[in-house]
Amino acid sequence: MTSRMTRRAALKRISAAACAVPFVYRAHAAAPSETIYHASFGASGMAGADIGSLTASKHLKLVAVADVDLRRTADIKKRFPDVKIYQDWRELLDKEKNLQSVNVSTPDHMHAPITMRAMQQGLHVYTQKPLTQTIYEARQLAKVAAEKKLVSQMGIQIHSAAEHRTVVATIQSGIIGKVKEVHSWSGKGWGDPAPRPDRKDPVPEGFDWNGWLGVADERPYIGGDYYHPGNWRKRLDFGTGTFGDMGCHILDPVYGSLALTSPKSIRSEIKEAPNEYNWSLNVHVKYTFPGTKYTTDSLVLHWYNGKSRPPKEIHALLQGGGLNDQGSIYVGTEGVMYSPYIAMPSLFPLEKFKDHKLPKQEGRNHYLQFVEACRGNGQTSAPFSYSGPLTETVLLGCLATRFPETTLEWDAAKLQVTNERRANQLVRRRYRKGWEVTGL
């Protein structure tokens, strides 16, 4: 059984289903604000989808958008004739004084600087996954969001879907016993083994290349979609590869259902590593976590992407069933759960669980949940207090791929790899001069 579903198609289906579910308010919530004045960092692609989903609420008004590529703002101007368009995100934050919330839907390397600056101005934030590009940034964003008591939500929309919630409820019901290992994977290929092309192309009119680079070091512009608008995900300085791109989605129910904390160690199990410029195509990383109430004394989590997949003995637990292109297998002391990406889970062995009914869970609207929380109604389900540590865990896996066949021992309190000094140089990035942001 093989299934491929584009993220945009999945979001449409989930949003349609979730819109039918009423939002549950807290009885003690503050009086809701009638209208939230909102700005978007990013105008098209994922940003365009985020804008559409957020403005589905009659209580949110889009007043401004910033995008370094003015060629990609035409649709926003058509959909929202009164919206103000900026090319520099810093200018938007300087000039728009009546904002209450923003969404940050840019390439990964700009998530943290824009989100931090917005929070420092007291704005509620919806930031796309991965929350940040480095581990230190994730820790700092979670810290500031808590200190300022701001509403925050990471854009892992599947987190609120019925399928995800069913996975969490099933694991936490104890039906497969204590979970001892998990195997998760994605077939996507956000990597590139080739060196960076040795050329300099003319920058298109209307595109601010310097602004697009942002906190990253200067370099020549390369056209042909090498960086912009989508292939930045493959590049070390701008994206996080397949692992960062899909790990925050696929490992989210693993992390949440098992109540995981920081791993004790991380190891890249294959020799293939990123080159000087790009993430690798094929990955197999092994995490070891301390135990929780839902696991054995310790938990082993394997992540695979590209052509890498769980070994035959794990696949065999599905009793002849095929593997979807993305998903997870939870191996418990009393049974096995298979969770294809954005599909209901199933339990094995089949003869043992043939009469078992999965716990019924309703989907919720991830975006409208954020809007209502900004208004004083309820709370978000993926605030930075949760999604920050989740992002740290995913990014530790990305970090491990840069040190093949080496077990990295992790001290979460100190944000340090204790046995490999070179790895600590990648926990935090140096921002380009003139692009520094306080707190990062």
C-alpha cells in the first residue's frame, strides 16, 4: 500500500473537516477582542495558504504583508486590496503600530529573527515549522514567549487533525502496552549531493536578494530556482532538509503521545553526510530517550528519510501490509501500532486487535484555534512551550547527520554536546553583521 498526499491537499481536507468542529472556550477567559489586526511575513506559497486559513476567521483582519519578492505579492493585492505591502520585514514592524498578531511563513533561516522581533514588540505569533533553524533559537523563542505570556503556535497543522489526535489517544490508552521503540520515516528528498554551482546570475527585478539572505552570510545570487522560491530547503544555510521539513510533522505525534523530553544521545547510522553546502538525501538517525509513563525504561526512536526505511523485521510486524511513503511504527510490549502520515492508525497483530475500536477523536482547526486564543478564548495546542522542545529534538537529528556514525551525547540543560566540540559550533548560528536580533 503506497499513498502520496501533497501537503496543500492535506491542509485543505483537514481545514474543511476541522471547520465543522466548534471551538471550545474556557469559561474564565478574558473578554474576547472583536478584531485581531494581523500581518504576514511571506505572501505566497505556504504563506499564502496560512493567510487564507487565518483570514477564514471573521475576527482577524490582514492589514500588512512583507515579502522580499514583490513579484509574488500580486495575488495578495487582488485578494486584499487594502493591505499594505512591504519588502523589508523590519520596516513593517517599525511602522505598523496597531498589530496584535503575525504569521511567519518564510524560509527556515528567517523564522527565529522575525518571530523574536515580533514577540519583543508584544505580538502573538504563528510560526511555520520547523520553528527555527538552530537549537539555540528554538530554546530562546520558547523562553521569550513564556516570559511575555504571548499566544504562540507552530504551523504543524496536522497536530490538530483527527488522525493525529487518534494516534495520541490510542498510545496513551495503553492498548499496545509500554512503547519500547518507534520507527518513523519520510520518502521526501530535500537534499543535494552536488556542489554549489560556481556562477553569479542577475537578480530579478523586484527581488531583494540581500533581504532574502537576511541573517545568512553574503553570497552571489544563483537563479534557476537554486535557492528561491523552494529549493532553499536543500541548502545548509537556509533550510533543514527532509528531516527538518517533515520531522516536525511526523515526529509530532510520537513526541506528544509518549510525553518525550530531550534525548540522551543521537547517532547517525549511515556514512552519507551533508556536503559543504547541502543536506544529504538519505538519512537514518537513532535517538535514545529517557523513559516516560508511556514507554519502557528508555525509548529508542529511529528516523529515516530519502531511500532509507525501517528494517525488514520491523516491516514484518505489519503482517504483509505495505509501507506508506511517510509514517511511523510504534512497537509496544503488548502490540504494534502503524500510523501512516495523515491516516488513521491500525493495530497488530490483526488477530489480537480485530475487534478493538480506536478511541474516537474529533479534529480541530489549528489556525482558528490560534485566532481565538489571541482573542482570549482558549489556548493553542502547539505553543512554543511544546513546539520549541519538539523542534530542538528534530534539529538534534539534523545535527547528528553532520557527524556520521558518531554517537553524540546531549546535555539539554547546557545546550551542549558533551563529547564532540565541533558539534557545539552548530547549536547556534552567527548572524550577519547588521542583521543581529536581541536575544538571539
